Amino acid sequence: MESIGLFEAKTHLSELIARAERGEEVVITRHNKPVAKLVPMHAGSEGVKVARRRAALAAIEAVREDIRRDSGGMNSDQIVQMIHEMRDEQTERKMRAAGLL
């Protein structure tokens, strides 16, 4: 991976973009310290997508484990019934609070 100074990067930006399109990566420096990296769009965006997917799957798995642990061995029909009952209770509380019951 090549490093290039900021002034030179500004001067040759079109060339650097073409290199990125070919799959190359370039580190841009300011006063000889790395401050940015020019990478191909597909590489950066794919990495973000993969990271987001992994995070989403981990969150789903955590919720599934919480449900498994907290359900006490309930099957899916029982869980659905419990959710309906909880919603009905919540609706009734709200209606009572509004003076409709």
C-alpha cells in the first residue's frame, strides 16, 4: 500500500481515484502522519454491510436466547397467546385510564 502526501494527493486526485477503481488502496499523509485511506468503494461498503449483518444476527440470536430462557419451555402457540393477552391487558388499562371503561 502506497503513502502519498496531502498536497500531492490533491494534485493527482483523478489518478488516485482511477487506482482505487482498479482495487488499489492509498494512504494519505499530512506532515508524514497517516490521516486517511483511499480504498475501492466495494471493499469499504462490503465490509460495513458484513459488519452490520453480523451485528444484526448477534442481536437476533441474543433475543432468541432471552425468549428461550424466559419462556419456561413454552411453545410458539403459547407465546403468541401470551402476547395477545398482554396486549389486551394493556389496551384495557389505557381505556380505563381514558375513562372509556
